[in-house]
Amino acid sequence: MREIVEQVIKELTVSRGEAELIVAALLEKPRFGIYLNDSVDQGTRKLLHTRLMQLKTGMPLEYVTTKMQFMDYSLHIYPGVFIPRFETEYFIELIGKLVDFVPERILDIGTGTGAISIALAHLYPDAQIFATDISDIAIRCARENIKKYGLGERIHLTQCSICDGASTKFDLIISNPPYIPSSRLRSLPKSVRDFEPMLAIDGGQDGTQFIELIIQQTAEYLNPGGVIALEIDEDTTAILKKFLQVSGYDKFSFKRDQFRKYRYLFIGNLKNEKSKDIN
Ligand SMILES: C[S@@+](CC[C@H](N)C(=O)[O-])C[C@H]1O[C@@H](n2cnc3c(N)ncnc32)[C@H](O)[C@@H]1O
């Protein structure tokens, strides 16, 4: 095992700690469990080699192991499906802090792995959730994760664009949509550029195309007192503010992530914890 850890350090140019974490993830063991049985059989050695070569191409670890952690949930993930980020975990925490807000019907647009829906299903145990995605592989992946957590009766998946054909109204419409401006796609890290689906990332010319579509198309599906919550790019607050004002919205606020960047847009009449966020 020590020999394998050395090989990972060399091949991926990482520290010993990182190499141990990578080997642990590849073997699905806790970090210090990797040394417990120091000899590695031929089959495991071969598997590790194949996976190491995949990592060397820049493929994200999540795609190599087909597993990832989102909050308390251990999710399946496949190449072609967007890898949920820490910012989205924080987004869920912010939603959970909204005062006197217990949505009964939730729409999750662009569900990907199903991460947001699964977390919200636990946060609001009485809610019914409708999750959409246009991507076939994302829908299959979300279905697997929803089944894993026994939520098939409460999370309803539809493969469609935005919320085509929705026949009900919602208290919470949430999305982590594609929001990276097209001009910035080329400067994304190689692991994102080469491996993650552009369909999940490309937000059009200024990064707001999909967000504006969601706001326009979901207006008729929001219950009175309902909230639209969207993850956004930090550089798009001014464009979105103008769009909302021109579209006649006056109740909205931008909220910050854990790094103090404005990364979320909330539309609706919110009762928040005290905050200095911009309106
Ligand atoms: C940034 S990813 C977010 C995935 C997941 N919600 C998360 O937070 O990890 C955006 C998702 O939107 C989906 N998507 C892109 N265009 C769409 C459309 N027109 N209608 C519905 N979903 C779409 C993508 O397939 C992708 O799964």
C-alpha cells in the first residue's frame, strides 16, 4: 500500500495526505484504513492502476469513483452529470434559515444528481417535490439517488425543459441553473472544461440567460407567499437587479455565500434572520 501511495504522489503530483485521501476514496475505505491490510491483491492493484490513469487525465475523482458526498447524503454520480458543489450545500442551509417558511410543494429545476431535492425532502418532511432536468443521464442518476434514500413517493422526476407542462403551483421554486457566462467557459479549470457537461454550466452570453428564462416561465407557477431561490454567478447581480426591476419585481434580495460573495437570488416576501444583504 505504501508503494501505491508513493505512486499516486508521483503520478498526480500531490502531497502524501492528498494521495492517502485519493487512495482511500478509490478503495472506498477511511483514510487510515488503507494501511490496515498492507498487502494489495492483484485485482485491487489493477483497479487502482486503471483509476489512477483516469485521474491522470484530469477526470474528477467523483467521476472515477462514481460516488460523492452532498451534505449528509452519499450520492451516485456519473460522467455527464454535474458534480454538486459546497456553495449549493450552503444554499440549502440558507433556505432552512428562512423564518416561518415551510413549503409544501417544491419545484427543483435542473436537478442533476437530485442533490437539492434529496436535501430538501429531509429538511421539509411533509413536502412533495417536483424535480426536472433536460438531461437523460441526469434524470437516470437522480432516479437512482432518490431510490437509494427511499424518496420515490415524494420526489417526482420529469425530463423536460425548465418546468414544461407543470400542472400545479409551488411554494418554493429552486434552481442551481447553468450560470457561467459563455466568455468565461474557456478559463474554467481543465477538470470542469473537459469533463463536466457544458449543458449544466453555460449560462449564455452574460450568465443570466437561463435564470431570466426560469423567472419568466415560472411566474405563473408560484403560490402567493411563495419564494423563488436561485444560485447565481457573483458578477451578475447588477444585470439581474435591472432585469427584475424592468419585469416589475420589487421583493427580492441577493444573499452571500460562505466566502461573502453574492451567490444567491431570493425572490418573494421573505422573513429572514437579520442580514445586510443587498436588495
Ligand atoms: C449547475 S447544474 C445543477 C445540478 C444540481 N441541481 C446541483 O446543484 O448539483 C444545472 C442542471 O440544469 C440542467 N439543465 C440545463 N438546461 C436545462 C433545461 N432547459 N431544463 C431543465 N434542466 C436543465 C442540467 O442538465 C444540469 O443538471
